[in-house]
Amino acid sequence: MRFDTLVSFYSEGQKHYDPSTHGYVGGVDLLGSCMANVTDIGTNRAVQLFGKFDVNSLVIRISELPYQNWAFITVGNSDTKYRLQTMRQTQKMTTLIVGEGD
């Protein structure tokens, strides 16, 4: 298994609601990046997990989860935000199943 894709972790911890402006203020902070093995979840597995096959989800395998409190990730040079759907921690690695989010 090759860890050949850069995955960046972001936090939205500074984002909060401001009643005077009636909206959210604050920004997104880059926590850091690491190399990971990224694959598509596949049609059969998407139907098993989510009940439909049109879900755009990825399986991300990393040796160790570098950040605990992250809101979303980006994969490679893409600006698409992926949010956590499920996570498994084994002795050798961490597996994240993430889906497209806003």
C-alpha cells in the first residue's frame, strides 16, 4: 500500500455566530497535512453503507491520525471538502471514510 496522496486537515474552531451581523464570522485554519492512501469506496460498498450508490465517498488510510479535532479535509490539489462519515482504528493504521460536504 502506497501513501502517495497529500491530505490536508482543517479546523473550523474559530468560526462562531455573531448576533450583531446575523451571520457566522471567523475562518478556517489549516492544522497540517500528511501523506495517505486514498481510494474510492466503490459502488457495492456505498450501497451497503449508505443505501445508495451515488454517494461520492473516499477511503483514506493513514498510519496514524495526526489531528484529533478537525472539521474537514481536502485531498490532493482539489478544493473539495470531505467530512468524516466513519472511522476505524486498528493496530497498524487508521481508516477514514469521508464524503463530500459543504
